[in-house]
Amino acid sequence: MLVGFSYLYLLLFDEQRDPVALQPLIVVDQDLIVTAAATIKAAINFVRKFWPCFLQARILLAGCLDGDSKPGVIAPASPRRVNGLLAEALCICARRQKISLVSTKDFPAGMREELSPFVRAGYTRVGGFPPLVLDLNFTSFDQYMDSRLSRVTRNFTCLRRADATSPPIALNVAKG
């Protein structure tokens, strides 16, 4: 288990005690000064002697890290009903675990109606990031180096020293 990170499952039941959803949860303990300057960190660490959780946040992300961005509804349950239960359960979970920020995975626009119980429960919808497209239009690592990096970077002596002491970097291009 990584420090500051836990992976849980939330199993939701309806009024008849039948399982209706299985929702993965990721809880992260985030130190908000991780990128601060050393002098600021020293001052904050002094305050933390008296208030240990100062400028630290617990964050909960509901949803699987990979997959098709759909909630874990177990058929034949109604997705809209399950999302109402999930919104309520996440609030209870956050309160019990002292979580300050609850978020769900970015869902496609076509699911907004299905996820409307979250808005009614007080959640705020924030627009997601555009999809990432990575053009891997090269056949070898050398071609990548020639096309993507500047001459100054390619000739940087640290890279040359690392090349001499490190195992070679290999690139496999799979066509499927």
C-alpha cells in the first residue's frame, strides 16, 4: 500500500437489501505545500507541530481509473436511482473519513441526465479536460529524438553521459 493513498470499494444496496452498484473509490491524502519553496515549507512545518493537518486535504475520487466512464450499476437497477443513492453515500463516506473534496470521474455529456441526482444533492459539475491525443508518428527512438527534440537538447552532455552508463532505450512499435 502506498503512503497517503487507498483504494476502496463502495457497495450500494437498495431498500430491499439487494446490491445495486459497486463503485471504486480512491482516497488520497494530499499535502498542499508539496511544491512550495523551502522557506514556506519550514514555516508550515512549524505550524504543523501544533496543528498536524494544516494545509493537508483528503480527496476522494469515485470511479474506476480506466474504462468507459460509466458508474458501476448492477443490472437491472435504474442508473438514475443508483446515482441518487451514490451521491448520498459519498457524502456520508466523506463525512466519516474526514474528506474535504469529493469528485467523480469525468463522464460523457450524454450521461448528464442520468447523473442529475448529483446536482440535486449539491454537487457541482465542472467541465472536463478535452481528450488527449498523442501522435506517435515515428518508427524508432532515434527518429523520435531527431524530430521532437532540439539540437541543443540532443547534444546536451548529460544525455550523452547517461547513454554511456545506462542500458540502451528500446522502442517497440506494435501495429494492431
